[in-house]
Amino acid sequence: MKSAVYIEGTINDPSDIDEYWSVEFAFPWSALKEHAFEDRKPKDGEQWRMNFSRVQWKLDIIDGAYSKQINPKTKKYFPEDNWVWSSQSVINMHRPEIWGYVQFSDIIVGSSKTKFVFNEDEYCKWELRKIYYAQKAFKNQHRKFTDKLGKLNYSNEYCLNATIEMKTSEFEFEATIQQPGKNNAWIINSEGLIWSE
């Protein structure tokens, strides 16, 4: 990996006000290859979900230096704040299904621009993810999955004309969503794996 940091200001000096900082990094394909769906580099326009986080602590200035604030009730440091580049609506970095999108391009960085084109399939994949959450909640309450969509705390927001089917067994479920006019359907299983057939 290559990285670079630029700071317009001073590091760890509370006596002045800094303007900004920036971070750049570049990953070689060899570092990302194990996460690829197929054994190939991403194609132009292909998108992956990715997230980046910055940790920010509540600070006091003591004797001219920064010091983490201590919660007077617990006598422990206040928990950190996590800044992410793409809103998640939940404090949990370990939910890749709600990370932002990175779109790959054949254009050399800085030589030109390309437009981000949202992949409409992501709407149906999100609907499947909502069914997954609802099935997990249903199983926690009833000790089994259901094949009846109406029994789940679920409402379809994005793929209104799609056909949704569910299959269950004692320990597993599978939900399929098929949009009209599309040759492929999207499927999710009880482990959260999504694929297309």
C-alpha cells in the first residue's frame, strides 16, 4: 500500500487552530484480490462496498497538551466517536452491507472525470437484506424461520413490482427476489450471503 498525509497546521499543538488534513492511499490489486467475487480485477464501472473510519476522542487541554476526557460517572475515558465517509445510520463498522460504494474506473486518476452510476440491482439486494434482518428477529422470538412474508416486520420500499419468495427448513431460510423483465433473480440465505442466478 502507498499512503500520504498532508497537514495544514501543526500536530498535537493545541495552542493554534489547524486548517485541515488529508490522507491519500493506494492499494495494489494483490491486496484486494482475495475480496473479489471473481479472480479478476474490477471492470470499468464495477462497484464494491467499502468504508473508511476516523476515530475522534473527546479531549481536554491539560498543561498545553491534549488529554482524553474522563467521564466523571464511570471514571473511564468517554467512548470514541467514529467518523465515516458514508452514512451508516447505525454505529457498527462491521456491517459491510451498509457501507458506501466505490466505483472502479479505467481512467487514470486526475486525468479526467467519470460519473458514478448507481446499480439498480442494489435496491433489490437491500430488500433481501431487510428480509434477512426480519427473519433473524422472527427466529429469536419464535425459534424458527417463517416462509410467510406477512409474518415478518418487513415492508418493501424499493422493488415494489418484484416477486419475493421464501423457502425455509428447520435451521435455514432462503429468500428470492425477481424483478419483472430481468433475467436474473437475487437470493439471500440465512447466513447473509447474497448471489444472483
